[in-house]
Amino acid sequence: MSTPPDLVSSGAPDDTTLQSMPTPLNWAHPWRRRPPLQFSPAGPARLSKQTEEGRYSVRHRAASCGYPRRQRCEKALTFLPACGWLLWLALGCRGTSGIAAVGLALAAGFIGRRGRWAGWLRIYAVCVGQAVLAAVGWAAVSVAQAATMPELALATASALIVVVTVLTVAGSLLDAAAPLGLRTFPGRDAVLDHGEPAAWPSVCFQVPAHDEPPDLVIATLRALLSQDYPGRWMIQVVDNNTPDPRTWQPVRDFCTRHPERITFLRLENWPGYKADALNEAIRQLPGWVEHIAVVDADYLVEPDFLRQAVPHLADPRVAYVQTPQHYRQWHTSLLGRALFHMYEEYYQVRKPVRHEFNGIICVGTMAVIRRAAIESVGLWDENSCTEDAELSLRLLGSGWRGVFDHRSKGTGLMPLDFNGLRRQRFRWALGMMHIFRKHRRALLGLPDKGLRLTAAQRISFWGLANQYLTELAPLACAGLLAETLLPAHLDGGAGTQAAARVIPAVVLVLYVWTAAVRMRLATANTPHAGPADVIGALIVNAALAPVTAWACLRAFTTRRAVFLRTPKSSRGRSPWQAARDARIETALAGLCLLLGAGLATVGLVVPCVTAAVLAIVMGSGPLLVLGYQRAETSETEPARMQPSLTEPALPARSAVPAVAAEDLHHSYGSKQVLAGVSFDAARGEFLGILGPNGAGKTTTMEILEGLRRPTCGRVRLLGEDPSQRNPRLLARVGVQFQTSAFFDRLTALEQLETFAMLYRVPRSRARTTLELVGLADHAGVQECALSGGQRQRLAIACALVHAPEVLFLDEPTAALDSHARRDLWEILRSIQSEGTTIVYTTHHIDEAEILCDRVLVLHHGRVLATDSPTELIRVHGTLSRITIAHDALAPDTAATLPGVERTQHHGHQLTLVSTAPDLVLQCLARHGALRGVHVTPPSLEDVLLQLTSENPHR
């Protein structure tokens, strides 16, 4: 049975284990009000009481565990600015105005108690609104008190900067708090509970590429070819202006080898950006294509992507389905985790609430778009560098709907250097600001070429723009601090000076605090994510603030779009070139330090500290460049890109073995069971461990799986020590034990759904895996009613449900009949062909000879031989069996023939065991005893018997 993280040594999870389970979108879970799980020692999970919504599946019930503690923590972090505001009102404002402001904020918590928004969030929103009004009031007063024209100009500029900055930071505060304050998520409930369509529509994958590494594109196409989709589908590769034939020709050649599924469209000297190429590709699609799935050239898509996304389009009002962007190898370094959580903030914090109000924005890749919908609004905008978000606005404004399915179904590459990261952020921010300039009337609620957005949709787009405008806050704070050194400001009134000196500090604190809360929410559902991950994500976000601010400012001065492609390879860049990428951020950090020194000379302590914090924020860019340079690109980049140009589509085997054992010794008391066992298994290899009972096979497997520590020796599983209980390592390994324990009252499907939830994989994988092992017809049968062979297949399914990289199988075919055994052989061959390493033990030596790339023969705790079955038979297989009719030759005469070691009499047959079969056949021919002759060459079973027997010719 498979061993999920944190459940290695226990049959049923306890309360502590449940609270540590990784739960998708746990902090904003729509089932958080459901009662907790109650476990009995021998029974499955049951609801302690029924709710008004009725019973829920195991996945729904288990997913709610551990939520309240995290929710209280995140709410407290988010609500602290409002608490500070209320405290300031209570202590600093005297008279009826302060009492009225506090009373209004508290009253908001009791108004609309039955609505979808929590009371604390309403109080929070009122506090933020009051703070904005206070900032506007201060700005108006400072302008009104100006006595001279220079003071008026200075006060006006300061007022504009303060008002705009406070508005953007306030919007960011509300955006971060919204997911925690929304009580119900019916939209996501509907996403999880959708059924299959009556008829599967036709789909075309579009893969746009411009000067991408051919290995990368081909790996993407191979992943797409493995789609398990019952409807009609195809792949269209769109090569847009790739100049070097050595880059695009290998992709074309690969496509020509799959003409039944892939078409290659080469656009040379084509004008415009990516949108122009996609529009031409849509025009050249066959008429039978109903939906278009856009996938970036670096994404490896899971086989059930279409099965998950396309059913949402059964609703004729839905124009597109968006799934999250996800990234591979993100957990291998602190830098990778920081980048990942910075990206996850958008999908974990912003997307869930927008989906509930039909404000989902398409992000291009990993999206399925209805062809009729995109054609009805005039295809992609060819003048936009963020054509996906612009298309979303036109579709929503035309009355269509968008769906966000929060289950990730593909992994891509994160930018491989700081320059690529800056280019990506610049393109996103510039494109979003251009969208606002183009569709400003629709976003203000005014008629705009037939587009009509709802208030919630307008807020969704305003919130996305505010995500980038908020990054103007550090520059605005620097400008306000520099302004305090001007003579006109130093000679102003005491009240004006005090406010001007404190406001930059307050704005900067709120900016950093809001970013920290958002990053904390993004890491809340990652197992074992700690403060280092939050700080890393904050550093990445701060490092991109200057380029984001520059993109926003440039968008207001030019209408020209700039499409900057994110490179997929960072090879060939020297450290000096990498350092030059952060020259602007370094200069800004230096200017902030000089500003702080100037403020210190005039005795302004608070502004001086604020300038120092600004220097740290601006200095995040050079720090991030240093992180990129220290990353081991030579190891991480090939692993992420998975290059392969040759067929069959076997992933390239890494130089680091998947399994490695070195000089293993183990004893139980005084009895030694392993005595110097050493071997390894390469990535994608099928290794069999064979031997008689008591040879040490089970002990070896338990040590490899991390369930037992060796007395002496070293083990590495996927490059890590399995005994350290690394949750990320456990999630990459599948284990089927010889004896399995299940929740006996759960059905087969519920068992697998429980494991799918623990491994954070979609529920649909459970049903697919049941079909894979031949238990689809028994999905609704309780485990206690399954036969022994069916239980064995269920155990194998639990080991396969999360698609592990290494699979350990302990006698998987022990209880299976002949047909089921051969079916399992095909399953194991299919799994191995996808690059999975399989290590297994068996007493069916014939199947090991068929399945294994290499076998290991153990005896008395020592390795007697290891090689491929063919080579072992060639070297050690000295005995052949010659079978003749029992009456063709007398047994006594047969035993005296040259080369015959022994004879065996079985019914109507006489078997001669020989080391020289050719000589024995010649002797039989001279005796005329060839009637019914049959020669059986040496087998792996003969080799095993010969190696492990005290009498090699027994």
C-alpha cells in the first residue's frame, strides 16, 4: 500500500497529522464550517454530525482539517492595520468626530451579518476607507495652507503623491483581506463537482514558439501526445519568426513523425507579436475544432488536463477555463521557493475571490477557450503585449463567463535569470496599464463599443492594475522624503512638517506589511513553508518594484506595446552581465542611502530610518542577482527542461541514480541479515530483487523505503536520505506493501480519493488509477467486500495515484490470477516507459525475466550477482532440459548418456538435465529416441537455483 507523507508508520491519521495535511487553498476553504473528522481505531472517517448541506465525500471532509488555526493566524495578521487605525482614533481624536469614526467602524461589523462577507472584513474596509479620507483631508489642508506659489506647487505635488499612493496601498490591503473574509465559495464547489459532458467536444492544442530551445518544445509535445481524452483532438505548433533553422527544424521533423496528431505552422517574417501569430493559426484551424487549448512551449501538461478542463465548457455561457500556472523543480533551492511563492500569491490570494463574481482573467497558457467566443469578439488583440488579459475583458464585457479550476495540470519554467524575470514583469505591467488606457470607459462603467462589465468585474480588473500600481509606493515614499529637505518645506508649519515626515513611513510600513501578508497567504498551504520562504518571496517582490513602477509610468506616456520574450535558457551569461541587470536597482538603493544621510544631517530621525528601509527594498535586486548566480544552473536547468530529441519518448536518465545503496549491513539482535549489500538503480530502470526466503529482500526494501535504518551503510533515494522523513521526498515515492491495511468501510474509490487528497493530486486521478488497475467496476464496493486479488490491485493503485518517480513493489502479483498478472505487467511497462523507476521483489521468477532490465540476486544477506536477465542466463545458465517421450528411451540408459547430469520422470515425459544439450541430442538420434523431443534453454529460475543452492546441479 502506498505511503503518503506523514503517514508512514500509522494505519489511521491522528488529529496532529490531520492538522499538518497540505490542503489546497486551505486558508480560504469553502468547507471550513463543516464539523471536524472523528476517527475510530478500526473505522473510517465519519462526520460527527450532519450539516444542512448533507454528507460530503472523504476528500471534502478531510480537506477541512487544520483550517481554523491557520485562518485565525492569517486574519490576525491582516486585521492589525485596522486595529492600529482604531487605536489611533480612540487616543488621538478627541470629541465627537473620533467617537463617530470608531462607532461607524464597529457598526459595520453588525450590518449585513447574513451576507457573504465576514463582519471583521466590513470593519476592516471601513477603517481603510477612513484612513484614505484622512489622507485626502490632510492633502487638502496642506494645499489650503500654502502661502506662496512655491509652497502651493510643493503642497499640490505632495498631495497628489500621497493620495495616489494611499489609494493604491488601500486597494492592496483590501485585495489581500478579501479571500479570508469571504464566507462561502459556491463557484469553486461547482468546479469540483462538475460531471462529464454527454458528448466530448473537439479540441486543438496551440503551442506558440519563438526561438525556443528545440529540446524544450519537443518535451512539451511529447507530454501533450500522452493526453487521455475521449474526444477528437489535435496539436498545432505555431513557430513565429524563429530565425535559426537549427532551432525550428528539429521541431518540424518531430511533428512530421506524428502527422495523425500534430501540424506544424511556420510563420516567417510575420508582423506583430504573439497575438498576430495565434490569430493566423486560428484562421488555419480545421472547421471541426470547437475549443482551443493554449499551452506555452515550456509546459509539461498532465494527461488528464482536457478531461478536467473541457467539461466546464458544457455550459454554453462559459468562454474560457483557466487553470493555475505551476512550475517544476521549484522546491530544490531557496531561490526557487521564493519565486514560486511570489507567483502563487496571484493564484492563492487573488483568483479565488474573483472567480466567485465572474471576474476571472485569462492568463493565456493552460487555458481552454471556446472558439466561437474568441471569434465573436475579433480574436486576440494584435496591439497588446498582454493579449490574454485584454481578451478576458472583451469576453466578459460581451456577456460571457470565465471559470477558474484551481487544480494545476501542468508545469513550466520560471525565468532563469534576473533579466528574464524583469522582462516578464515589465511586459505584464505595461500590458495591463495599456488595457486600462484602451478600455477606460468600460472600466469606469461607461458605454464602450458594446462592452458592459458588472461592478464586480470592474473591481477585479482595477484590483489587477492596482497590483502593479502599488509598486509605485516605494518611489513615492522616496519622493516625499526628498521633498522634506527642500527649503520651502523646512520653513513650513510644525503640523505640516510632522505629517509630511510621518506619512512616508506609514505608507512604507503598510506597503511592506501588505506584501508580507500576501506572501504569507501564498505559503500557507505549502508543507513546511516557514519564515524563510515568506522573506524570500518578499525579496523577489521588492526586487521587481522598480521595473514595475517604470512600466506603469511608461504606459501613461506611450501607447506602443513592447513584447519582451522571457528566455528559456540562461547559458552563456557571465557574472558581470548578470550584475549589470540590477544596475538600476543598485543605483536607486545608493540614492536612498544618500537621502538617508541627508535627512540625518538635519536631525530628521523617522525619515532617515524610512530612507534606510527604502534602501533595503531597492537593494533586493542585487541580492536576487546574487541568488541567481549562486544557483547551480548546470544541475537545475537540465532537470527542469528535460531535453530529449530521440524516440522512443523515454526521459533521459540522470547521472545521479534514483536508488543507491552502499555497503548495507543490518542485524536483528545477534542475527545478521545484510552483510555488505551495494547496488544502484538508474532513473527509469526496472530492478528486481530476487532470492529465497530469508535472503534479506524485505529488509533491503524497508531500508530503501526509509522505514528502517541500516545498522551500517548509506542509502540515497532520488539523491536524498530516505530515513530523514522528508515530506517532499515521500511525495515522490510510491510503496506497495506485501500486506496492506485499508479503512475497511470505505469504498475502493474513497480509499483512492483519500490518498489523492493526502498527496495533493486531483480527485479525478483516483478514478483514472482505478481504471488503470482494472477496478473501475468495483469503485463503489467497500474494501471489506473485495477479494484478495482485488485488494492487491487496490494497494497497487494507492501506490500509483500520485504518479511517483520511484515505485517500490513487494510481491505485487502474489494474489493475482494469470490474466490479472499479465494485465499488471502491461501497466508496469507503461509506467516505466514514462520514466518511473521500479524496484520490486517477487517469487515469480518468470515474470522477473520478462519485466526487469536488471536483477539482483540476494542470498544470506549478500549480493551473489547483478546483471540483466539475458546476461545472467548467458554467464550462469549452464543447464538445459531435453524432454522426450517416456517410452522413447529407458531411464537408466538416458542417465548414462554423455552430458546428462540427471533425469526426471514426469508422467508420459522423460526430462534430461544436461550441460551439453547438443551432445545429448546427437546421442538420442543414434538411439532413435527423438520422438516428442523438446529442448528448454536455461531460464532465470535455473540461474537463481544454481546460484543459491548448496548443490549447484540439484
